[in-house]
Amino acid sequence: MLRYAVRRIAGIVPVLLILVTVSFVIVRLAPGGPFDQARALPPRIRAELNQLYGLDRPLAVQYWHYLKGLAHGDLGPSYKLRDDTVAELIAQGLPVSLRVGLGALALALLAGVPFGIWAALGRGGVADYALNAFAALALALPSFVTGPLLALSFGLWLHWLPVAGWQPGAWRYLILPAVTLSLPVCASVARLMRGGLLDVLQASFIRTARARGLGRWRVLLHHAMRPALLPVVSYLGPAVTYLVTGSLVVETVFELPGTGRYLVQGALDRDYTLVMGMVLLYGTLTLLSNLAADLIHAWLDPRVRHEPL
């Protein structure tokens, strides 16, 4: 297991380097620049700003200096929000985004796994049809539709929860964003759990366990559950990726001070370092979530550890 984990971790570094390189080139080649404004700056001031931030140097030199800064943990200054560095902006918004994303993931797993088990055990019954209906709605409706609907229902009509804004330490402000973000993931988890459990229940070792006189729930918990969870675990990597990227819309709908606003604002302002910092953050979170999913998968299925990467 340790050898497999080391190989997986070693593969993250070159992927991050490729991500940084491609993003750096695309951002620099995009039309416009960080100092393009509605009112054009005088050429002398523009030249001084470019010299101050090193934008007058060749692209290869700028890239090398950026890599050296990354090696020391320096993401650079923001060209537009000049009172803060990129690292300080991420530190301000990341806790909120993580709370929403992790809360949505927890809700999706806590609701999706039991729902999938219930539908599999009652195949062809009410639970099975209810899962199909729920999955169809949850996957069809985007978050910018479900978010306002939930805010209208539970905020404006019932007055149970706040519809927007953020107060540190107030968990009530996280409920609607987390539920909105979790609905598609919950539907996918439930469907994967149902399909995985149905396949496992038809396996020969399950029939052997039943022939030995083991009870239904003992067979389910001790023999069927672990292999049935493999499809769900494999989905965790893409699920976390969706939760990270999907939080951009949810944070906008519910006016949360997360990191999503910085990516949008940086892209609109051509704030090179801010966009690079956000891309690097999201890329790192995606790779780490995929790594965690792979390690859990290898723990559940030892055969994966011995497959060539």
C-alpha cells in the first residue's frame, strides 16, 4: 500500500508543472492586459507599471521568475487588488469555500449511500422509482436554478434560513449553499451505490454466504458493502472536482465570500497572478481529491495496488 501511495503522490508534481505551464501561456496570450482600462493610461505610466511587475521582460523570463516564486511559496501580488497578495486573498476566501464544499460532500454521501442501498434492496419498488425520479430532477436542474428555488422556499416563504450573505461561525448560512451543491452529487452517489450493490448481490460469494445461513443484514454489511462501495469511491475524485468548480455559481447565487469570486474577477480584469493562483489552487485540490479516492479504492480492492500505473 505504501509503495502504491508513493507512486501516486510522485505523479502529482509533473501534472502540476504542466498545469502551471499551460495556464501561464494561455493567460499571457489572451487579449488585453492587467492595466487595460476604460480610460487608456498614458504610455509612460503603462511602461512604468510593466517594468514594476516585470511584464516588459520576455515570456520565458517571466515564467522562470514565476516558478522561482512558487518554489518559495510566493504566488505573487495581485495587479488589481494591490493591498493584498494572491496568497492573502486565497487565505480569506478558501475557508468559506471549503466549508461549503465539504458540507456538500458530507450531505451527498450521508444521503446518497443509504438511498442507494434502500433502492437496491427494494428493486422495482417505491424506493427504486423514487430514486430514479430524484436523480432525474437533481441532475437535470443546474445549481443556478435550484439555488434560487431553495432560497425562495426556505428563506422568503418559510423564513427558516438566510437566503444570502455570510457571518463567520453561523452555520445557518451554509445550509442552503451546501444543499444546492450536493443535490447532483447525491443523485449520482445513490445511483452508483444502487448499481454496485445490485451487481455484488448477484456474485457467487454472496450466494455462498447466504447458503451458510448468514442473515440478510450480516451478508450486506460484512460481505457486500465493501465491494459495492467501489463505484462510489471511484466517483469521489470527479465529485470533488464538481464541488470545487460548481461552488463558483453557488457562491455567486448566495453571495458568499469564497474563492470563486476571485477567479471570475481576475479573469475579467486580466489579473494574471490572481488567475494563476486560483487555477493552481483548484488544480491542487482536484489532484489531491483524486489521490484520496485512489488510495481509498486501493484499500477497498487490494488488486488495484498491483496494477501498473
